[in-house]
Amino acid sequence: MFKSSNLFWRNLKKRAAYGIISVIVALLITVTYQIPSYSLIEQIIRGVQIIQLSSLSDRQEVAIGKQINEQLIESRKIRIYRSRGLNRYIEDLGQELARSSDRPNIPYTFQVVDSDSINAFATMGGFVYVNTGLLKLVDNEAELAGVIAHEIGHVAGRHAVKQMRERAITQGALSAAGLDRSSAVQIGLQLAVDLPHSRGDEFDADNRGLKTLERAGYAPVGLIDFMRKLEQVNTRSRPSFLSTHPASRDRVIAMERQLDRDRAYTGRGLDDRTYQYNIRRYLR
């Protein structure tokens, strides 16, 4: 009887040991599958922060945008224009528009870039940049507000996050667990200066921009007038704004269809003289 009992307990211990080993192996396989680039222990030791782009929080997006902004300035890919008055003017205008946008709940930052090229762009997390070359080209505040509202539209549509995911997949940087923070910042830096938005994203930003202009009390025709102006620029000196914002003619047609003539001219910002007086005080 005792012999049978001892045999029973020995078999039970073996089965329990096999069960524990199976669980451990299964866990190791799961961790390895989910995180191919780094093991769990390596992540802890290196302090690697993995983010999931599909569930990126507003706080994470703003934090990445802040790092991208710092890298843009430190690497001298952009140079912020040294005029407190002009930067304050753009910041105040931008914040007013952001409050009327589809995504008013994140902290936006608006800056003037010292560059003669006609350009404006936005990075993730609410960072928007406007070149001095573009400020010289626009005729009134409604046109400028239209450009800024368009860029806010890209932020509201989280277009940069979508682009980051696509670029990370192309570069093989996206694992099953997500993307590490450092890689995200570097990809964001590439997107800010190199990669144009898709046609669909441009139409979406235009649509959002027009609605933002109306809600903020600006004449929405400002954005349409600015796009018409860009169409008239000689193709030999095609501004960088067009190279990163394709299909301008189609976009103008789409915006004209969206707004009737009476609505288009309803609102403020169409006074050319006031804008020229205000802006020329700050520009060399």
C-alpha cells in the first residue's frame, strides 16, 4: 500500500514539473514573438520605451512632437525667426484657430521659420511651422489663417501618426510590440522635412481647415485664394509648399464646391492693408 502511495506521489510530482516547464516555454515563446527586437530583460536594462502607434495617446504624441521639434532646431534643419513680436503674432493667431479646430484639447505650438522658401508644415503633437517666405507672399490675415488652419487640420486628422506607421513598416522598424521611442522621433524628423502628405490627407486637411476658419470667424475664401496664388507661381520656381502639398488645382475645385460664394466671403481677415502694416514691422 505504501509502495503504491509513493509511486502515485512521484508520478504526480513529475506531471506537475512537466506542466510548469510547459507554461514557462509557452511564456518565452510568447514574449519572443511579441518583441523580436529586444528581449523583456534587455528592454528593462536598456530602458527602451516601446509605443503602440495604433493606440498612441495625446500625451505620448505631444511628447514625441516636442522631441522632433528639439531635433529640428538642434540639427539646424530649421532656424526660428528671431522676432518675439512676429512669433507672438503667429502664436496668438494659431491658438485662436486651434480652439476652433476639430482637436482643441492638445497644447499647440506655433513658430516662425527664418526661410525665404514658401512653406508651412506641421509635425505630430500640435507643432506648426510657418516660413517667413510664406508670410511675405500672403496678402491678408484670412489667407494666413487659412494656411495655419490647414496645418492644424493635419494635426487634427493625426496624419503624421499614420505616415509614421507606414514609414516604420517600410523601414522594418515596427515590431509586433510597436515602435521604440527613439526610432519614432527619427522617423518623425524625416517626415517633417522630406515626405509629402497623401492626396487624401490634403483633401481632409483642406476640409477641416475651412471649417476651422468659419468657426473662428475668418473668411474661408482665404485658404482658397492662397491656393489659387500658388497655382500662378512659375513652375521653374515652384515653391516647396507645393512640393509637399500636391494636387493644388484639384483641391481648389473641391473647396470651391464645398463653399457657396456668400459663405466664402463672410468673415474677417480680408483687409490687405492692415495685414501688410502689421507684418512688415517684423520682416526684414
